[in-house]
Amino acid sequence: MAVCSWTFWELGKTHYSIKEKMSLLNELKQLMMSLTDSIKFELKQAILDLVAAEKNIPATRIAVEQAEEILRVSIEHYNANVSTSTEVLDAQTILTRARMNFYKALYAHNLAKAKMRRAIGLE
């Protein structure tokens, strides 16, 4: 004697369960590709920012040296009674701005380096 059991309402249950799992798998693959692209973009952007910041540091360092020389000359002219105190104050302002730009360049460089380290997973 043999017994056969068949549930009529479960027709296609296995088929649609497999389709659901395949759909979830495809969705996860898409998510992984999206995350990979995002990481690649973040890394490329961090490298570009780092390169740009490295190029700015020498230029701002030269600007500070020039501003220091301008201030030195302005002070000498003022001591020789050739110029006014306003010119010395202007030279000090130029030096302050040059130093501020130099420190901004250093900050941008360190920030870009930290972003790159984060993008490659070191931090």
C-alpha cells in the first residue's frame, strides 16, 4: 500500500521561493557594486585632494618668506624716516595673511591625508 500526499494550494511555492532568493542575491550584488564604486570614488577624491594640498604648501611657504622680507624692508624704511607706520602695518597684514594661508595649506594637507587613510581603511 502506498500513500501519496499533495497539497494543492502550494503549487509553485518552491519555484517562487527560489525566484525570491535569486532576487535578493541580485540586490545584494548591486549593493556590493555600489559600495565598491563609492569606496573607489572616495579614494580617488582623497588622492586628488592630497596631491593638490601638497602642491600648495611650497607656494604658501614662499609667500611667507616674501612677506617677511617685505616687513623687514618696511621696518627699515620706517626707521630711516622714509615711510610711514601705515606701510609697516600693511606689511604686517600681508605677513599675517601669508602665514594664515600657509597654515590653511598645512591643514588641508593633513585633512586630505586623514581622508585617504580613512578611504583605504586604516582609520
